[in-house]
Amino acid sequence: QVQLVESGGGLMQAGGSLRLSCAVSGRTIIGLAMGWFRQAPGKERDVVAAISWNGGTTSYADSVKGRFTISRDNAKNTVYLQINSLKPEDTAVYYCNSRERIPFPWGQGTQVTVSS
């Protein structure tokens, strides 16, 4: 069974940086497009960054372009999200998942809280 374990979140001040990690077990991520998503209180979960199966193509939500960088290490079966220039509006629970038609069961996510 596939498990996604997100980590690296925390309580941060605006302007700071974080690197989130998503360790995938139970299935290789080789060949899969992957993405990072976030869900703020009272809002839907939205994709913020995506990376192609080979890492050659990335895409970002307009609200995070230039500040977020998604990457992957297929050998470690892990996906990363580097977040720079944190803003209070980045406060949310962050999740990773496949970008394929049927996602994996969602992990518990990692909370990112940004104070102004």
C-alpha cells in the first residue's frame, strides 16, 4: 500500500524559508508526475507545484511562482518543495501526491504557519 509522509513544516516568520519533503513508500515514483498541494483553513486543497515524471518540467500556481521550487529524487523516492520568501498567506497544510488520474491515498500533510 502506498504511503505518503510529508515533513519539514513549522512556525515561521514572513520572509523565511522552508524545505518540505515527501517520502513515498510502497511504490516507486519513477515514471509518475508528482505535485505539492496545500489546504488553508476553510478552503479547498489546491495544487501549488507540479513536476514531470523525469523532473524536466515544472509548473507553479501564480501565487507561488518565483518563491517555490519543486524537485524530486527518484533514487530516494522523495519529492521536495523549497519555499522562499514566506508570506502569511502561505499558511496551510501542505500535501504531496501523484498527478496521475487517480491519486494515492493522501498523507497527513505538514503544517506551515507563517506569522507576519
